[in-house]
Amino acid sequence: MLDMDASSIIEQAKLNACDYACRHLYDKYGDALVVGVGTGSTVKLLITKCRDFFTKRVLVPSSHDTLLHLVSLGLNTAVDPAGVDDIDLYIDGADEVSGKLDLVKGRGGAFLREKSLAVRSRVRMYVVDYTKYTGLNHIYVKPIPIEVVPVSVKYVIRKLQELGYGEPLLRMGTGKDGPVVSDNGNFIVDYRLLKPVEDPLSLHNTLKLVHGVIETGIFPSNLVDIVVVGEPAGVRVLGKNTGGRE
Ligand code: 5RP
């Protein structure tokens, strides 16, 4: 458990990241019409602090939680992701950011829809605090969330054990009995890595071949254009600013 000082330093770092990100949105993406919106506390803070940027744009939420947050702020221009083809700009948080800008996402269980938006976006920006950025050449710290068809969950867990990259654990709910059920009606298995992974895209591809696996929380660097890392006093901006599609 973090003491108050440590958690308020992290909150300040998040604020710094969101302040910078908001200015960057106005400076660089004022003409973005269709904006994909990720999930999590950092994205919520950014939307709240930078609310005016999000008005009069078509907003594509990645979760029920994000949709409800948008509506609570009077941002009523959200559309169903299924009806959208091109997205000008995607904004999200992350759980782990490597030095090569490979990401692990999915603590909030929204990674399937988050990735669905990221792959069809022209530019993808992630906003995190400094505790998420490792600067290392591998991913390792956070378990890889894996979205799984419920009927196949026993099989998937056995196969993940056999693959030997990590220890799989079915994610359980706290506000209900039984497993967490994603916005898509699936289960989530968290795969705690046994050793550092230097080629996350290759691991993602391996996991996707297991019957029953729908998506993983590995966002390889080709889905990342810019990462704003909030520090206790300032920000660090990483990435390539603009980029193509997957
Ligand atoms: C949700 C996610 C979030 O973006 C990630 O967990 C970061 O959340 P937070 O900003 O609350 O730390 O991947 O599925």
C-alpha cells in the first residue's frame, strides 16, 4: 500500500501528464474529428481537465465506463465503435511502457475494444505516470491480460501453463461472485510472466494461436505513436508523433 506522500506524488505526475497532453491536443490535433477514447483513471482525468477539446467531436468510447464518464460530463457525441471505420486520433493510458514503447494494457479489462480502436486510428497517444515507464528493452512487470471465450477457459488456462511463459490466473470480480466478465461477455485470464519478454509481438502472436484466446493486452510499439510520461515535476515525451496503421 502506498503511503499518502507517494500516492500524491503519483497524482501530481498524472496531472502534469494530462496538462501537457491537453496542450498537445490543441496544438497538434485541433482538426481531429473522430477521436477514440481509452479507459482508466488517467484518461478520465484528461477528459475532465481537457473537456472542451472533446466537445463537438465524434467520440468513440472503448468501454461502458468511458461512455458513462463522457455522458456525465455532458459529452453526448459518443458513437458505437462498430459503426466507425477511420479514427483520426486515439487517446489512452497504459499499465507498463518499455523503453522500446511496447505496452501492456488491460488492468481495467477494456483492452479488446481499446485495441480495436487503436488499430484503426491514424495517431495513437498514451498518457501515463512515471511508475508505468520502465525504460527497459522488455516487458515483465505487469501480467498480460488475455480475453478468453468463457466456454474454452479451462482449455486456455491449461495451454498457457504448457506454453510456459507465465502463470495464468482467472481474473475474479470484487463486486460480484465469480469471474470478471468483460464488456464483450468474455472472461479475462492474467498471465504473470516468468521471465522478461524482449519480443512482445511474437508472444502476442503465439498466444493468439491458442483456441479460445480472442485478444491480449500486449500493444506492440507499432500501435504507439506518442507516450506522454508524467513526472513529479514535468513530463517526458516519447515516440514518433504520427504514424500509420497496423
Ligand atoms: C484499461 C487500461 C488502462 O488504460 C490502464 O489500466 C491504465 O489505467 P490507469 O490510467 O487507471 O492507470 O488498459 O483496460
